[in-house]
Amino acid sequence: MKTNRRAVVAALFMATMMASTAQAEEKQFNSPDGKISVTVNDEGGKPTYAVKFDGASMLERSPLGVKANYADLTQQLTLKSCDLKTVTDQYDLKTWKQSHVSYQATEAVCQFNQGEWHALDIIFRVSNRDVAFSYKLYPKRARGGETLVAVVENEASGFVLPDGTTTFLCPQSRPMGGFARTSPSYETGYSYDDEMGKNGWGEGYSFPCLFKVPYAATPSQQSTTGWVLISETGTDGDYVACRLLNDGGAKYKIGFPQPGELNGHGSTSAAVSLPCQTPWRTITLGASLAPIVESTVANDLVQPKYKASKDYTYGKGSWSWIIGMDGSCNFDEQKRYIDFSAAMGWRSVLVDALWDKQIGYEKMEELARYGRSKGVGLFLWYNSNGAWNDAPQSPKDKMDKSAARRKEMAWMQKNGILGIKVDFFGGDKQPMMQLYEDILTDANDFGLQVIFHGCTLPRGWERMYPNYVASEAVLASENLHFGQGACDAEAQNACTHVFIRNVVASMDFGGSTLNKHYNADNQHGTTRRTSDVFALATAVLFQSSVQHFAMAPNNLTDAPDWAVQFMKDVPTQWDEVKFIDGYPGKYAIIARRSGQKWYVAAICAQADPVKMKLDLSPFFAKGTAVTAYTDDAQLKGKSQTLTLKNLSFKAEIPQNGALLIVGDAK
């Protein structure tokens, strides 16, 4: 009888569930300007959403939901309500592409029940250029009590692109590969205008992910192109960092970390306490790349996790390793670079790997004192390593455990060290995300800024962690030293990062060299293909509030005076960014404002020169005196002062060349 009674109860429950999902519920809500619409549906008990822009489909009906160890929240769900409100926020952020942000969005809290249980909310935020969603999970009552802790095993979160979409994606590396088994570290190249249906090298793609979408706003309108950038933000030690997997054809979905990451230690899932809210999945979209370049969504959706321990300052610095490699990390050469930074009026020197062995702690204290006498501070390199890869560079075993880390940071604080660059992390599992957060939190206690290398993509960290500066998470300048192929492709990669990697987070690239060769004698090694004006332009195009440039002391005498002067003056903190024109991998034209000056920067990677007539009216007034940096067909650069008699500026940019226009804002 007990068995029969249980069977009856189970059948009644299933009947109730089927009845509750037989009649699909659908809700629609829009961005404040009405151009973006999101439709949420529960047909068949499975939550979905779709996104349109100006009436055109940008994401087809795509799955939602979370699978946890205590409940499958991807099915047998009923949409009970969608509570709408307008949310606004105002915030200042010194380390971001927009120093002051005014944020407005429609928030929809969509409640989903499983039977009578309020199982989860799917929270949407829809601004005039972004759609974001996050899950809020609730405890579940069961025999013996209430489920208050859980494991999120995976998400159903998907993104179904329209037919004909092409992709600009960066494959995720397999774990425990590459140099000293340090992958994945978000350092692979992009494919361009590729077809859908692929899955990278078998492990999906690293965020952010760019798609070019064909659409027509109305049946009578000629087809045109839209753009969609998919990423995530708000990830900390309470969750895992994710990637994008292809689920067949036009279907993409959120993927959790790979089992082999972190040397196999730790699960691929996220342990959470209930109730909890997951990180945000973000979709930035529009008819051009402007919403993507100008988006601030990565920081709009998060809040500071602690207060800054001091008023941090930012600026430029030098870095011997990119030209001189490990051998340059000695006392005399670092002293020479301190003198170089002082001559440039720069704030810092980054002392890279092996300083503990090749300089030593006592001599480092002396070097720090010498730097202070010159008005130059130091950033020190550290290996993150515990047990997750074979990277041998030291200092090691200083950052992976709290006691050793805080002892080291106390020594740095005592000696006036500005910050740290921590390298060689082990993937995206929850323990590794906790390590990032622990390093940042401890560093703030000792007044230290933090740069990460060999690392994951930062996800809203500029705002979440006030002492966070930037991350690599890109094929950065070291590759220009290591191989001629990277030098040959420098312009193409630069025309990519402007529209993908650098739009979601600060990027520590370490470029803008004025050497002709990546070698200390400037005679040997790989050869730079790009022009001097190109090097200056990337100092504007690549955003990070602390920049350690690849210039060398010899540039004071062997580089053009106008180029050196520009690198002395160029800011690293920006108040505003504007997209002008461009195409990923081909050319890029954007403008950044710092204070009362606009910097209009353009670079070209394609074989045919970019011929343009720039409209400068958004930036300058007629009669404004501007400085123009231009290249001829042979990449010979020059600087000249011009008075803008009109605001239409004709220019032709050759392959590997650039254009810069700098002047007072109107």
C-alpha cells in the first residue's frame, strides 16, 4: 500500500506540473529607449528568452535555467510573474574607459515556480545597448529541513544566433598545456568572419565573444548588419568563471571550467549558499560596433566589495623584460630603467621575474629607495604558483597562501612598493577565483595595486576591487619578442582587441615600443612591422589606467623627438570613449577624451590603405589648433600642428600605419 500511495502521489504531482506548463506564459519588456526588446517564455516548462533590436532578431529563442545537485531548474518550471522597474546608478571609476557613468535600465525579475515552490528568479537588466541576466536561487524545503547549501553543476544558459551569423572568436585552450603547463590563460588568436557550428579547439571559446548578425528591421528594409558581444561579469570567489561552448550550428551555451584545470584539483561546479545570485551573462548589441566599444555593462552590474585603503594613483611606467628578457632583471639595469622613467616623467618601473634571485631582497630595498629619490615607484612580479603548473620563475610560494602572502605584502608596504604583477594562474575553477579575490583583498590591506598575467578575463573587477588595475588575458606584447609571426600580425591583432577583449575590461598589453627590434641592442631579434605613429596610437587605443610600455632607454636618443614627447604626455586615465569606424582585424578608429583633450586614434591592418574623411565635429571646434601624427606610404611618420579651418579631415592610412589627432575639446 505504501508503494501504491507513493506512485499515486508522484502521478498527481506530475499531472499538476504538466497542467501548469500546458499553457505557456510569455512576458516582454524593453530597454528605456524601446529599441531592445526581450521576450521570456515558459513553453513546455522550459524557460527561454529572445532578443530583438529595432524589431530584428538578434538572439532567437534561447534556453535558460540552472542545474544544481538539489534540483533541476531547467525544466518543469512555470513563469509566475515578471516585476518591472527602472533602475538607475551613478558611479565614478578612475580605472575604466568612462570615468563617470550614468546607468539606466529596465529590470525584470521573472519568478519561476516548480509546482508551488518559488524555485528561482531570472533577473534581467536591459539598457539601451545591453541585455544581461542572472539567476537567484532559493532554498528548498525537504524532509529533515531546508536546503541551505548547494552545488551548481551547470547552466542551460544559451545564445541562439540568427542564420547567417559569422563569428570572431578566441579558442579556449585545453588545461595543463602550453608553456610549463600553464594553460588556459586566454592567450590564443582569433578567427575572423568564421562560420558558426565550430567549437574552437574542442573546448569552446574564451570570453568575450563577438558575432556579426545579418538582419532586417522590417520586411521591406534591405538587410544590413548588427553586432552582438557575449560575455559575463560579476564573477568572484563564490562561483566559477565560464566559457562559451558551441551546442550545434547556431546554438551556443555557457560552459563551466574543464576538469583538468588547476592540475585536476577541485570540481568544475560552484558551491553556493542559498539564497544566492549567480554572475551576470551580458549581451551587448546594436547596428554598429559603437554600443560595444562604448559599453560599460561589465561594471554597471556590480558593486565595490570593499573600500580602497588609500587614494590610489595611476600612470605610466617602463619595463625592461620585454626588450631584455630575464637577463635584464639585475640591479644595474633596473636602476637604469628607473632613470629612464624619471626622464620620461613616468610613475613606475615594473621589475619582472627572478628579481628575488638576481637582485635579492636587500638590494631591492636599496633599489626602491633609489626610485623614490627619483620620484619613481616599483611594481614587483610574482608567480602565483602553488600546485597548478610547472612555471619555475620566482618569487614562488608567496602568493598562494595567506600567511606568506601577507608577510610579503607587509615587506612591500614598508619599502614603498606600488603594486604587484602576479602571473601563471591555473584556470577558472572556484578555488582559483577565490585566490584572485584573496590576493586583491590582502593587497588592498597593504595599499598595493594588482595586475594579473597568465590569467583569466577580469569580470567587472575594476569596480568590485578598488586596487585592481588590469589583466593580460590576451596575446600580449611578449609574443612580439618571441616570434616574427606575432610582429607580422601585430596590426591585425591590435585591430581586434579594440573591438573585443579591451571593451569588457582593462588590458595590460605592455606595448608601444619605439625600438625597431625586440632586443636590447635594437639591432637583432624580431622586427617591428608597424610604424612609430602606430606605437603611439595603441597607447590610446589600448585602455589600462597603469601602462608599462615597451619603450627602452635608448629611445631617448634613437627615436623621433615628437614620438618620445607624445609618450611622455599621453594619459592612461580616460573620461570618455567614442567609436568612429572600424572592422575587427582590418582597421580601427576611436576617440578617447582625457580632461579637456580629445585623442582621435586610427590604425590599419588591411593591405589596401584606409581612405577616410573624418568628421571631427563631435570633438573639436573650428579654428582649434590640433597636433596631427601621420604616416606616408613608407610608414615614415611626422608630427605637425594644424588649425582646423573645417571639421572634415581627409586622411589615408597605409597598412601597419596610423593616424593621431590631438587637441582641446570643443
